Amino acid sequence: MSTQQDDRKNPKPGGRPRDPERDRALLAAVGEILPEVGYDRLTMDAVASRAGASRATVYRRWRDKSELVRDAIRTLGWTEPTPDTGSLRADLIAVGAMYLDRDSHRDAMLSAIATAVGRDPQLAEIAENEIAAPRRAAYAEILANARARGEIADGADTDMIADVLPAMIFYRLLNIGDPLDGAYFERIVDSLLVPLLTGKHR
């Protein structure tokens, strides 16, 4: 991180300290506006207005829109423990339930930044670190537990199968715009993931 960024995030002694409540209000405003207008049309002024703050208040905290959105994406980070129910299917369903946002807020934010991720490496890195990587780690832990119980078939290509779920989720969200609900997630688990991982078909 640059010295300029360090100074902005951590004011020098004698400067006015950051107000955490103001920070949260501004990031919440990003979460509201981003799904409404998309990344390209999001402006710092709009965020300030929605949060009831001045433009200067926003720029004292974030250098530009990309940095502001990156901090908003960080608020979506994974904080849940990995399920360990004793069943591969139940664990996959449980981790899916934690991923699914009941009010679709997370889905809407991810859809809104999809086009920007390809041209903004820093935004892509945050999405990877805060959203994708923790879920891959949870999947790996679930598979390790299932393998120890003897549920995983010999020769199952677990790395390739791991790509199936996010590919289908993002296709549904980004390409066809349909909501991601529990019923759809269970269909993926029952029709694809469990049969591919266990070698057993219903």
C-alpha cells in the first residue's frame, strides 16, 4: 500500500480520526447504489448523497471509485465455519445455504461488478480473496471430511468438479439474470455434484 493510502486510512496524530459509523454508512450506500446502476455508472457523488455526507468526506477515505467498491466488497467476506454434518450432501447444502443471500444483496453486488472485474485487476483480486477463495477452502474441507468417511469415489476429479458449482452459479446470475435460490442450489448438488463425487446416481 502506498504512503498516501496509509496516511488516508490512518490519519496522523492531531488529525481528525475516522468515524467508523460514517465509514459503514458510506459502504452501505455503495451496496444500495451499485446494484441499481452498475459499476460504470456508480459515482462518488451519488454515494455521498445517499449517505448524507459531503463529497470531500468520501474522498478523504477513498482515492477513487475502485478503492471504494473494493472496500464494499470486503464487507461480503466469508465468516462462517465450514459445515460438518457427517454427510457430503448435507454439508454441500449447508455451505450453499450460507452462501445464498436471502435478500439477494450479495448476488446483486456481484452481478454489478462483473463487467469491471475483467478490466480492474485490483477489484478482481478482492473478489477472489474475499468471495471465491474462502468458498473453495470450505469445499476442500468438506471433501476431505467426506473422503475420510469413504463417500468420495476413487478417481473422482474433485478439482474439475469444484469448477462446476461456481460456473453454474455465475452463469445463472450474470448471463441469464435469474435469482439463485435454495431449490436451484439443491438441484445442482443432487443432479451433478453428489453423483460426480460419489459415483452414485439416483
